[in-house]
Amino acid sequence: MSATTLPRAEAPASTRLRVIDCDIHPSPRDGAVLDRWLPERWRRHRQEYGFRLRQPFATGHPYPKATPALSRYDSWPPDGGPPGSDIDFMRRQHLDPLGIEYGMLQPLTARGMDERNPGYAEALSTAVNHWMREDWTAREPRLKATICVPGEDAAASVREIERWAGQTDFAQIAMVSRALEPLGRQRYWPIYEAAEHHGLPLGLHSLGTSGHAVTGGGWPSFYFEEHQAVAMSMAALCASFILEGVFDRFPRLKVVIIEGGFGWVPSLGWRMDGLWRSLKSEVPHLHRKPSDYLKSNIWFTTQPVEEPERPEHLRQVIDWIGWDRLLFATDYPHWDSDDPRYAFKLPMSEAERRMILAENARAVYGLS
């Protein structure tokens, strides 16, 4: 499938600010792409069994997406392959016209954390990381890879982190946000210890096929409902990290919440703080009120940007979260991706815009 590329107007040079895009989705052209880095045993496994996710669906996801491949109609490369599979087309359509200084790669397919077979999960993670480095970051210095880990196996995840930590191609560690257990649980702590040790943020993208519903009340009826319920799962994730004591044990750990929105963050902080006044004897390991951790250890990407009817309400939300907590993201090539020139429907000073578009991410990821 292909589509004609839709032209996008260039912004005047005098108004262009540098952009660090914290959510770009590369995709393998097909399932065999990763075979170059899979041992023979696991190549045969892929051919005979394919990917086996923790869900009852063999070839798809519980909800049909809004568009084919969840992507913009104009993002299909003219030479074939799915959206996000052609680096030259990505340059022409995305990196160059939008002035992307750095882009964080977040692969969503063929990742190890969702795979049921633990050995295959580890092999897949290694292969995906090789693929990102050799087919993407080695060919395009503006792109930074994410260390994908088989997160349900903490020991294997640490091995994968140690394999790539210190290489400038990699800027963070990826885990899915919907895991078998809440991610604050101690079974995952060796991963966080390694992340803190190497100064690598955790990039927690809104996805995962754990077999659990995205809502606390069961499986939604519609993709619409599932899509908006992501905010609930991300709020639960943040609460788990804070209340289980992850940040007290690893105070220098950085967590980036990706594609979960951020309009819900103040109410989560208010609710946890209110309950903490009454119930803090149950969590004596917390040394500060819960909302303090939201403002010291957690960052949020902007896409999707909540758009209240009155723009000043969005400013009040950001004022509470902190202007240094938001990292710009496009979510390219997905259907609801954001253009940095039009993403924010509120007046911002040039300093505020510069912080969100680039400088906050530069500080979080230690980019020059």
C-alpha cells in the first residue's frame, strides 16, 4: 500500500526553533528483517511459530486501529513497506521539513517484552537493538535508539542494558507500560538499578499486551474507549512507581511517560497527597509527599496534547506540572501525530516554547 505524500508548508526561517522529537516509531519492513541478528534457533522459531503475545489474538490486537498500521495516509513509503520502515522517506517527510535536531526511536513491533517465550523475548530484544543501531542511528546521526529489554525477565533485561549502555546511539531504556504486574513491584527493580547506574532514563510508552484490560473495570467496547483510557493506565503506572518506593530506592532514576497525555497529572498528585495525609503510616518508605516525586523524577511527552475549550486552562495545568517536565513528541507516523508548529493552542513565550520543543529533552537525555 502507498499514498501520495501530502505537502506541508515550511515555517519561515526566522520562526524556526530546534526540535527534539521524543517519540518516533520505526518499523521493520517485514518479519524477516530481524533475522540478521537472530541465532538460527530463533530464526526457525519465528518462521514456525511467529510472535506469541500475551493475548488471545494471534495476528492482531484487541482493537482495530483508526487507520491501516495506525498511521497517517501519507506516511506509506512510495517504494513499499509499512510506515516508518524507510529512513530516506522519513528524512524527507519528517526530519528535514520540521527541523528535527534529535529524534528518539520507539519501536512498537517485534519487541521482546510482550513475547511469551522468555528465550525468544531476550533474543528479539537484542535483535531489535542491533537493527535500530545498524539500520537507523548509524545511517542518521539525528536519531537516537532506545534499549528494548525483555522486561518480565529482570536478569535478561540487565544483560541487555549492559550490552548497549555507554554507546551514544542509545539514549534511554524502553519498557511497555502494561506489564504483567504494576511496574513499581520489586521484581523489576534490577532494571531500574541498572538504569540509574548508567544514567539512562526509562522511556515508558503507552502499550503492552499483558492480557490485562487497559481500564480497571474491564475490556472496553471500542477503540475510541481504549485509546482514551490510556491516561488511566499511565496514572496507575505513576502511582505504582511512587507508592511502591521506587524513587526512594533510586532517587536519580528518570522516568519519561510517552504518549499518555499529561492533563491528568495534577489531579493524580492532588488525590495521592490527600490520601497520604491519612494513610502515610502504610507507606513509611515515602520520604516526601507523592506529588513531589511527580515533579522530581517523572517527565511527560506532549503528544497527545489535551486541548481544553479555554486555552488558559491548559496553561494552568502546565504551571502545576512544571514547564520543565514536558518533552515534545510528534508520534510520527501515526494518524494523530503532532506538528510542532500547530500542536499548542495557547500563547507561549519563546523561552517556554524553546523549553518544551528541545531544551527539556536535552537536559533529560544529556544531549549536546
